[in-house]
Amino acid sequence: MRRRLTFIALAGAAVTAGCLGSNVTADLGLPSGTYTLVSVDDVPLPFRGATTITVRGSLDLPVSGNYTLTQTDSVIAGGALSAFSSKGARSIQNGALLLVDENHTTYLGVIVSIDSLRMTVLSHTNLYVRK
């Protein structure tokens, strides 16, 4: 009877870990998924900078440990859209998020809560929220 209870407890733990692994990254429980850019320098979108207006952005954190960061800006003078994109690997340690793209450019972030993080991107502080 004792072996059967131990086996059931271990099986339950394995199922729980398997379920968590399907939607949570291995790094300190930050949920995988798409985080939407909601503000730049504490100003809600659209954010008007000196020469551009940031209209949208996202940070995709799949379970694989990679990332994709995108941001779309509109030039104030001509209204043309420009797109920024970065892909690479990520790591999380003690609430800090480190993104490193294929060109070894680094982006630093801080986990604010289980569903939000702040990151420095293109010399601005961006807030991303998982929806």
C-alpha cells in the first residue's frame, strides 16, 4: 500500500510539472506567451517621441527559451511606418530578463509581476503586459 501511494504521489507531481511546462517557461515561472506593448516611458500608446510615434509592439516568449521582439513606429514628418524586430535567446535570473539577439545585442528587462515586465528598447523604457 505504501509503494502504491508513493507511486501515485510521484505520478501526480509529474503530471503537474508537465502541465506547467506547457505554458510556463523554465525560468522562474514567467508565463510564456505574447506580451503587448502598452506604454513607452510611462506614456500610453501611441507614444510621441521627437521624430517618431510608437504605435504598437509585442514581445513573444515561447516555451522554447527564445524570444521575438517587434515594434512599429510612424515617422512624424512623413507618416511612413518603420518596423523594429529582434530575435534570439533569453534568460531570467532573480527577476531580471536578458535578451540576446543573433548580433549579440542585449536588451535588459525587469519582471514587474507574473504578467508584466519593463524593458529598455531603443533608449526608452517599455511596459509589456501579457494578455
